[in-house]
Amino acid sequence: MMNKSALLLFILALLIMPNIILAQGQKSVNQYANPLKNVTITGKVIDKDTGDPLEYATIVLVDKDKKTTGGITDASGNFSVVVPKGVYDISIEYISYITQNIKNKQITADENLGVFYLAINMESLGEVEIIAERTTVELKLDKKIYNVGKDLTVSGGTVSDVLDNVPSVSVDVEGNVALRGNENVRILINGKPSGLVGLNSTDALRQLPADAIERVEIITSPSARYDAEGTAGILNIILRRSKLQGLNGAITTNIGYPNSAGISGNINYRTGDFNFFNTTGYNYRESPGGSKTETEYFNGSEPSTFLNETRDFDRKSKGISTNLGVEWYITDSASLITSVVYRDSDENNDATNFTDELDSNKNITNSIFRFDPEEESDKNIQYAVNFDKQFDSNIDHRLTFDFQYENSEEIEQSLIVQNGDEVERVQTIEEQNSILLQSDYVLPIGENSQFEMGYRGNFSELNTDYSLEFNENGDFVEDGDVSNNLIYREYINAVYSQFGSKIKEKFSFLLGLRMEESRITINQLTSNDFERKNYVGFFPTLNLGYEISEDQSFTLGYNRRLSRPRSRYINPFPSRSSPINLFQGNPDLDPSYSNSFDLGYLNQIGKLTINSSIYYQHATDVFSFIAQGSDDYYIYDTSQTVNINDADFNDLNSQYTLIQVINRTPVNLATNNRFGFEFTVTHRPTQKWNINGNFNLFHSTTKGFYEGTDFGAENVSWFVRLNNKYTLPSEIDWQTRLLYMGPREDAQNETKGMFSANMAFSKDLFNEAASISLNISDIFNSQKRQSISTTSEFYSDSEYQRRQRSFNLSFTYRFNQQKKRDSGERGDGNGGGDDFDFEG
């Protein structure tokens, strides 16, 4: 409900609006009637705390005869009003903000009144932060911004759940994030790599609570300001941080089935020149899942043999994450933010594997029971300092410095039991230290242009120590062919500059160039192999925008990007996911480069918004994973690996069933061409009914040979997501989400389509100070990956399900916060904000 002060201001706006409209309508007549008596006053209105432009702020001018005229600001906060020469009382007004007044202002010529910084009126607002109820979209020249609202299907969930509901983004059953079907996506927190992500971004995104997110930026055509890493683009997750005076925050608790529980909260306290903020979450989750695989080994001229595996997963994970910081407003134009991020999580993954060996007639010849109780612990800590200086009272003219230090540690270990005997001991220890240095300078040029330049340095070292031991007569003996210690260093220095301008309020462009120098060292301590790779890359970017009208616009983007191989991809020592499946890195792996084009179109037709794009990407030296049968064979009966060239190979082959070990390795194949089309449609038929859908279709062609074999492949795939939200009687919100991911394939693998459905209900309590929500994830228990792999050595049919259908009940209580109702939002919120600002 609107309080009295806000209501009075709203009534005042209604009273003067007819005069404003009349003045705007007569503007052209007055200009031509006596142009010497008319002048133009301009300026800009900014939120003093956030620095964001205030759209639809009202400028009121009252002359000595009490005649009123004025205007409103556009999406960039700019205003331009034509008035006769004279003396005026001027007021700059916005609902729930303190009005600024200029008395007896004499206007005799065109004049720019400068920038007005409006502060929130604490008395009228009652020290209440307004939280958006529904997700809205803003279009910038180089990004789409999804302001995360009250999405019921992720209430009490995690960041991974939020991303799976954002247009253009998909999350598969293993938690891997893809942008337009491409998994080579760069994930940032607040514009930078973060300790909240750590060594394993997939697991980390499941730990961070959804309530911590303010918005997600989808950057499919990144400008030169961003790292060139990630050929698919960038997902930038912006965490929530209030700047209101006083104390405000929210707390959410949740319980679920399969057994899960959690509590998370965010709190802000601002007093004077200091703003203290914290977001903390703890969760416990059990995730039962399973897989089954049926494999046929061709065995050359001999009859085929078969191997059937059934695996049950019993995962238990718990973790705490916290982000604690303070912002010091040194002056009106300078601030300093210091923060500490800490994450500590543990996971127990008990994997039970039942394996049957079958002969050519599919008769079981041997059965094996294998139990792998893997324990994993992750710890991340990050220290960050940010300094922001604005010049000449201009929010756009600024200089920033960033320093960030991060330490991450991950330990995985298990003692594997086979048929009742302890047979293997496996341990992986990873420790990474990273330093980030960054500085950006932004200089506005005139009213509509902007120049930007900056530097970023990323310096990281990853130490991976992998140990595999076999039980030999009661003693565990290390396997020297697999156990190894790798130190991987990656030092990247980058500089960039870019220039953007808006011409005649219709056409905008942002042109940039980034240079990155990469220094990579691969120090394999176990084998004394040392390799260094240095390369320099230039990455041009171009983003264009054209506004046909207030409701229609086009964007065109081009960028060049790269994908660097991870340390695991280049480690020549193999690592095992099972005794018969090895992953072996390729030290000769080179970066993959891509050139991408993106043409976007936005059209708002009443209550219907269509946001579409056509994109094309050409990539060279793309990473492809080749699965081949090796010369090694595994004997389940003796937990022994034997090579085909060993002297006792034939004797062992006659006594036992030997299973060929499959080796999977990454290689640089020649080229990949990806062409696609996507569109997002939002429609709000009534105040209580909101529908939105997202569709993405792409065609991928890979061409390349490896060791004389053609690994080229064509793949046409698509996914569609539909959200429907309706307010039932008694103000109960009901939301459903349907997702279908189409089939896809490459040279060796074919994955079938997958359907899933989620449903949620929510009810506000205590005058909207609290909410209770129930959501059901994967209603039909259908979120399973089914795939077929075909090579010259084997044929495999598999099914994998990470997590079963789940139920979650959550309760949120807000203090000094309330939701922003749809009727109180600026604009329609369906997809506006296409002001093509230059945010980099």
C-alpha cells in the first residue's frame, strides 16, 4: 500500500500531468510561433544511492503567473523541456524520493541544469526496501539483464535452480550450465571470478542460495571490457545488496523430500557513511540417483561379449557460504568496498555398482559388487577490495580499482570395496591460489558518447595431487602409472579500450578492442615434464543498436573470443572414473578461437513482448573428446589391469573375462559452425495471469579428422521452456514450468530428448511481510539423460539420473522490506528498458 506522502506526491503528479501533456503538445506550435521566446532546458536525474537513472521522474516548472509546464525523464534519466524565457520555480520529483527545488531560476537561453541526485525519502517510505515481485528484462547494448523476481519454482532453492529458469540458459542433469546449448560459458559473480564458485562451479552453484541473487546478466555478445574467455558468452550473477538507511533484510528456511533442509538470509545495516551487508546460507541435501549402462564389446573376429552395470548413488551434501562486507562512502563521489567470501562444504557420495559380465549368448558369467564411498570437502576464501571514484558530480565519469585474492582447496578420497574386500584407495587434493587486479576508467564525451579503457590481470596456480593405490596382500601400493602431481600456472594480462555513442536518439554503437597475453606453464612433477606456452590474442568487439520506435529495436553484435584448455585437459597422466573408464589429458592441446555474430529484434505489442535473435559462430581448433579402446584390460575378479603386450596376457585371458579399458581424451578438431535462432515471448493477459516462453533452435557442424578417422558430425537440437503464473482465489500464486530439451548428437554419442515439469504454490502472510511456498521439482520424475555411444570397439546404451523428484517447503520473513507490486512498477516490466546504455 502507498503511504500518505507518496500518495500526495502521486496526486500532485496527476494534477500537473495534463498541463505537461498540453505543453508538450503545443511545443512545436509555440516554437514556430515565436522561436526567439522559447528555450530548452536539459538535465539528468539519478538515484543518489545506487547511481541508477530514474525513469519517469517529473520535472515541474511554475512561472510567476502560476502557469505550470514540465516533462519526464527517459530510460536513461535524461529530460529535455522547451519553455518560454522567464523566471521559474523548478522541482524535480519522484515517488518516494525527496524532491529537489530551485527557486526563482531565470532562464534566458538554452541551459543544461546538470545532474540531480535524488535520495529516498525515509519518512514516506517507512524505511522499507521494495523487492520486485516478478522477473523483468532490461536490454543494454551488449547484454540482457534479468532482474530476478518472485519465481516460485526456485523459492528455497539455489543459484543453479535460478539459472535453469533464465531464458537462453539451460542446466543439464549433472548441473552443467549451457548458454544457447553451448557449455563453454564463463560464470562471473559481480563481474569477476569469485570464491563463491571456486574449483568446481557446478557444485558451488548448488550451494549458493537463490535469495542472494538480485539479477543475472546474459552476455551473448560481450564488449571489450569482459574477459575473452568463454566462446558461448558470459553469465554474470549480481548479488543483492541494499543501500537503504537503517536495518533491513530477509530470512528463508526450507525443508524438503528427499531429505533436505536449509536456512539463508541477507541483512544490511547502513548508518551514516557506512553500509554493512551480509548474505549467509546453510543447507543439507540428500540426492538419491542412479544409472545403468549396457555395453557390447565387438572383440574383432571373436563373438561379442557384454557388460551390464547398474549404479545407485546416495549423495549427502552440506555446506555454508557467507559474503560479509562493508561499503564506506568516503565522500559524495568516492566509496570503498571491502568484503570476505567464505564457503565450506562437504559431500558424501556412496556409489554402489552392480556389474554383470555376459558371454556372446548373454548368459551371466560373473557378477561383481563394488562400493565406492567417496568423501569430498571444499573450502574457499576470498578477500576483495573495490574503490570507486566519480568525477565532476557525474555518475558516468568514474575510475575504479579492484583487488581480489582467493584460495580454494578441494579434497576427494575413497576406499573402494569390491565383493567384500578393500581393493583400491583413491585421493585427489587440489589447491588453487588466484590474484585479480583490475582498473577501469570511463569518460563521458558530450551528452551521448563515452570512452572507456582498463586493465585486468589474472594470476593463478593450481596444484593437483592424484594418488591411486591397490591392495596387494594386505598392503596398499601406489600405482606409479597413474598417481601424479601437476602444477598448472596461468598468468593473463589484458588491456582494452572501447568507445560508444548514441546518434539522434535512434542509433547506438559500442566499438572495442581487447588484447590478452597468456602465459601457461605445465609442470608435471612426477614425470619431470615441463612445458611453457605463451600467446597473445586480439579480440575486437562491435555492438550496434537501432530504435525504430519506443516499442521496436534491433541489435547487432560481433565478438572474437577464445577457450583455454583446463589443467585437467592437458595433464598427460590418466584419471579414472571407473576401472574401465579413463580420462587422459593432452599436453599439446591449443586454445580454441571463435568469431560470433548476433542479430536481435525486440517488439512490444501491447501486453505482448517478443525478444528474438539469430546467431552464428565459427570456431577453430575446437575441443572434442575422443573415446577409444586402449591396450589395457581390467579383470574384475582380481582387481587387476593387464596390458595386451604383457607376457602373461594370454594366460590371464584364458582364466578370466578381460574388459577393455576405454580411454577418453580431448583433441583439437578442425572447425565448428553453429547457427541458431531463439526467441522469448512474454504475455500478461490480466493482472493475475503472466505467461512467458523461451525457444532455442541451433544447428552445429563439426569437421575434423583424428588419426585418420573422420570425427565430423552434424547436430540439430533445441529446447523450449514455458512458464505460466496465475493468482488463484485467496491470493494464492500458482506457477508451472515445462522444459523440453531436444535430442543432440556428435560423432560418437547420441543423447535423447528430455522432458521435465515443475510446479509451485505461494501465499503471502502478515501483510506481505512473509511468504510460504511449496514447490515440486521434476513432477513426472523424467529428468534423465539417455544416451548411446558407438565406436569401432564397442556400443553402449546408458541412462543417468542425478536427482529424483523432490518436494520443498519454504518460509520467508522480511523485515523492513516488502514486495513491489506490479501496479507500482515503472514501465510494464515485460521487456522494456532498451535504452542501449554503455555498461561494458
